[in-house]
Amino acid sequence: MKMTGSDNLSGMTKAAIGAMAVAMWLASDVVGVAVAQGSTIWRCGNEYTNSPGPNPAARGCREVQGGNLTVVEGTRPAATAGAKDGGARNGAGEAGGGSAGGARSASERVDPDQQRQRDAEARRILEQELRRAQERLEQARADYADGKPPRLANERTDSPRYQARVEELRTRVERAEADVAAIRREMARLDGSR
């Protein structure tokens, strides 16, 4: 079978068109990825957006750098009756409609004796945690030795390794101090709610 010039051209044209179609399809994918990677994401407080407005710095927005970002929208709290009726007031001047003002209905209230038992149990647990946290703090301070712990065998000639360990020990002391302070705050809050 002998091919003529027009048959050869026709075959080349089909191949060229197919190759161009594949090239255009690949190019559109590359452009789509480049556009997706080129879009800037901004964090404005707890909000993430790709259009922060004309002056992002004025809104306290900063550009999010690197990595993938996935934002999952949380559920909205159900509107209470007080919010639905515009915060109608009852005769005592308090917000009506359930827990809008923080008050609970009679069925939601806890018996005072039961609440005292819960508070006593919470206080007992916090006291145990405080004792453990204070023990960890004392141990961390002893290990830190006011920033001059004894050198280990592998640190005798390696000053950067020693400095890194001293820094880690200092961080442990700070973390233990913060734990003790947090437990004391929680205990004070528990005492204040009585």
C-alpha cells in the first residue's frame, strides 16, 4: 500500500492534533495547580480567608506560610428562647427564656448536697495533683541546680551539649512551676464558686 502526500499529511495532522490536545490538557492541570498554590491565605484572628480586604495589617491579619490548611466549620449553638424573643425580661428584670442569663431550670439544677460532694471530690483530686506537681517541681529544681548541674561524662569536653541540657532542665523547671500555678488557680476558682 502506497501513501500519498495527502494521506501522510492527514495522519500527521491527526497525530499532531492528538498531541496538542494532550499537551493542552496537561497544561490546564499545571495552571490549575499553580493558581491553587499561588493563592494567599490570611489568618485574621480565628478566621482564615483568602480575601482579607484592602488593609490586612489593620485587621490584624497575617499571611499563612507553607503547608496545607483545612478549616472545618464548627456547629453554631442553638438560639435560646431569650435570644429568639429579643431578650424579653421577666418581672424581676432578669432575662427570660431558660439559660440565657446563666440560670438553669429546676430540672437542670443539682442538689446542693450532691454539688458539695462533687466540689469536695474535685478539691481532693486537685490536692493530689498539686502534691505531685510540687514533687515534680522540687525534682526539676534539684536537677537544674540553679543553672549549674554537674556535667555528665559525655559533656566534659562538649560545651554545646551541656548548654542544651541546662536549657532543657530550665524549661522543665518553668513548666513545673506553671503546672503548680495552674492547679492553685483552679483550686482558688473552686473555692470562689462556693
